[in-house]
Amino acid sequence: MTKEALLVIDVQNDYFSGAMTVTYPSGSFVNILQAMDAAHASQIPVIVIQHSNHAHDAKAFRHGSPGWEIHPEVKKRPHDVLIEKTLPGSFHNTSLDTWLREHAITSLTISGYMTQMCCDTTARQAFHRGYGVKFLSDATGTLTITNKAGSIRDEDLHRAVLVIQQARFSQVLTTAEWIRSLPSHEVAQN
């Protein structure tokens, strides 16, 4: 029997202001909150993941800084556990796998930020560990990236990750599709 959990990855203040503001898709944050509410209404565990950089001069996600804090709207919603991570993958050197196995979770739904980094890495790690994986296309998000290797627009980057996820690692769904699939979706939509 499949037992599911929702991961809410790195929905932290640094992604809502400054140089790292998530720009695509525009409704991703609202969809993350809807997914959390639907999961809670359907008695699906909600796991909040928080990225931490412990370097004293870190420019982003510096442990204890305002940007490191979980967004207030996520923080005030019910969740079953908060797990801190220091690398893109939510499984690496964390208690996530142990917590999931202790609660007999066999399938994970991915939401949060950023699509191509922590969400993608976590989905691949989950797949490699034998979990079923769902990836919410409109409850994950990214931004335009330019670096030494080139530049890619937010929409193109997001779409590319979704195509690769669907090709091998995850079932890609919209938030509405996922909510409709929940056992108590009638309650979650009210």
C-alpha cells in the first residue's frame, strides 16, 4: 500500500527578495500553500525542508539570518517535521530517510524551490532510494540563471527539468491534479 508525504523544500525568505527571487511560474507560492493545506486535510504528512549555510559570511541561507527563515505563511501551517539540510539533496546527511521509513512512507510529492537544484536533486535521491515520486509542476519554481556556462530563462529551465523528471524520475502533475488524486480531496478543496 502506498503511503504518501508532501515535501516543502526551501520555501525561505531569501527566495522572496533580492537577487534570488523566484520568478517562474508566477503562482508557485500559492500552489505550495494549497498543496500543504490539501495534504493536511487529507492527513498526508507534510515535511518542511530548510536549507542552511553555516558559513559566517554566507550570502544566502545563512543560518539564523532573516533570509534563512521559513516563509511566514509556510511556518504557520501545520507540518509534521522540519528537517535542516546543508546541500541541495534533502536526503544527504539528514534524518529524512529515517523519518520516512519510520512512518512507512513509500511515495513523496515534491514542492518548493528551486526546481533545478534542490527539488530536482531531492526527487532523484528519492527515486534512487526506491520511493515513488510526484513532482508538482506549478508548486516548484525557479529564476533566470546566467553564469560562465551561459544563460537560461526561468521558463525554459523549469520546463527542461520537468521534462527530464517525467522521463525517468517522477510523475509530473499540477497541484490541482495532485489534489484531485488525494483520498479526501473533497475536504481539501473546501
